[in-house]
Amino acid sequence: MVSLTWGSYITHVALALPGFSIAAAVLLSSTALIELLEKMLALTWTEEGSPKTTLLCSAWLLTASFSAQQHDGSLQVHQTLSVELDQVLKALSFPKKKAALLSAAILCFLRTALQQSFSSALVVLVPSGAQPPPAPEDILLAPLGTSQVLSLVIGLQNLLVQKDPLLSHACVGCLEALLDYLHARSPDIALHVASQPWNRFLLFTFLDAGGSSFLRPEILRLMTLFVRFQSRSILSHEEVDLVLRSAALADLSTLSNSTLRALHGFLLQVQSMGLPADHSIAQTLQVLEGLSPRGSSAQSPLQDMLYPFLHLGALARAESPRLWDGVASFFRTGWCATSSPVL
């Protein structure tokens, strides 16, 4: 069980690295593997006899990685993989207790599906049963419905309130993808979601520590969303200005790469919206540029998706160094040297 779990983990981390589309193509050519993944994902919804959480997380992350690589590289699909969309949304709207890791993995999967506008050639999202005809207002959002969107948003807000760093990163990433998806189809609904009063409570729940507590990637990305959708009832111009002044006084050299990227994105969004701001924004951007490549280097979508799970690698190596080194060596020399992908 441990070997399969960490083997899967190393697989989807490796798939996030540059040059591993060959490995993805080889894995996608395995019909047996895709069928096994589908069975594993279906076990998420069962109460009895369900595999360990870490194994289910690996299955969801591996599926998201496969889907992203297949979509980006237009890789050939030999076997599709079916997932019940209703069950995915239900799991996020009504998460199980003590299942933060699993929720984060499912969020990564849903984020990938949203970014692809549910057009994956690999993953087929199917209804759980017979569905009534969609309401007129839901046609633009298909396969989502308006009620499903609102339930999902409430679920994301509830997960964010837990203040779990890993879960928060995954939630904000999913919310970003959801708002992009909605905005492309119905800007009014996207604005409605971004302007929900609960978002203000959520934001200030994160900021209750005061000081420079806003200098965390998930908070900065949330504020970037609210600025982008001009949700003044959530984040006013005065509050944006306060954040800018606080950022100008902070020691940016002590911040993590992910925080620097999020701050850079926030400042650029404020600048692009033409919001009133003093010269501090230009000064802070200049400092961020001076911290390059840390501040300006962009992660690939897959690397960004897997970022919150990277700490698992240290645990894997500590628990089973021989397994870790063996699988890592396999990725470096095995497939790439001996296998030919089916493209």
C-alpha cells in the first residue's frame, strides 16, 4: 500500500516537471492503468472498505496530472476515464471530517477540469443518474448548474475558513478557475459570485492576525480576485491602499517564492485596474523585480497545482528512502531511455 501510494505521488510530481510529456504518453497508453484509476476514484464515494486517504489522494492527483498533460500536449487517449461530477461537487460542498488532504486533491482535479472548460479528451464527467433538462439560465454554464455553482462556492468558503495552508492553496486555485470559467460564459454570474457578502467575512477572517498577515499567497490571490472583479463591497479602494502601503514597508526578501509571485500578481492587477494608488506600488514592484528570478519566475500550471503537496516528498524520502531513490532513478533513466510513446 505504501509503495503504491508513494509511487503514485512521485509519478504525478514527475509529470509536473519539464520534459516529462513522454512519460505521460507512455502511461496514458496503458489501458489497465486508466481503468484502475477510474475504479480507485469511484471508491472515494464508498463508506465501507474505502482505501486509505493517501492512496485516494494519489489517484485524484494522478488523474489531474494526466488530464493536464494530455490536454496541453494533445496526447493520444486510448481509454477514457469516467468521473461523476455530482459526486465531486457534493464531496466539496459537504466534505468529510478530517479529510483536508483528500479535499485538496479533489480540488486540484476540479480546478484542472474547469481550466479545460470540461473538455478533456481523457476525463469524461458523467451525471450520477437521470437528470432533468437544464433550466434556461443553466445552459451557458453546462455541465454546471447555477445552484451547483453557488453550493460549490459555499463549500469553498467553508473549507477556506479552516485556515489549513494546503487546503487554502487548493481552494483559492479552484476559485480562480471557477471565476474564469463563469466569466467566460456569464460575466454577471461571475460578478455575483465574487461579490458575495460572505467573501468579506472570509477575507477578514484571514486577516484577523493584523500587521502583515495579508502577506500569504492564498490571501493575496483572494484579494487579486476581488480587485479583478471590482468587488468594492468586499475590498474597498481604501483597504487596497492600506495593503499597498503595508507591502511597501515589509521586508520582501524574507518572503517565500509563492508569496512573492502572489504579491506581484496583486500589484499588477491593481495597476491594470487603474485604482488610486500612491508611488508605493511602483517602488514595491521595483523591489520585486530586483528579487528576480524569485519574484517573477512563473510556475507551470502543473507545478502550481502540486505545490501544496510537495512537502509529502520529504515524508516519503524519510519513510522509505530506497523506494524514493529507486522510483526517481526509474523516471530519470527508465522510461525516457527505453520506451517510445504512442503519440
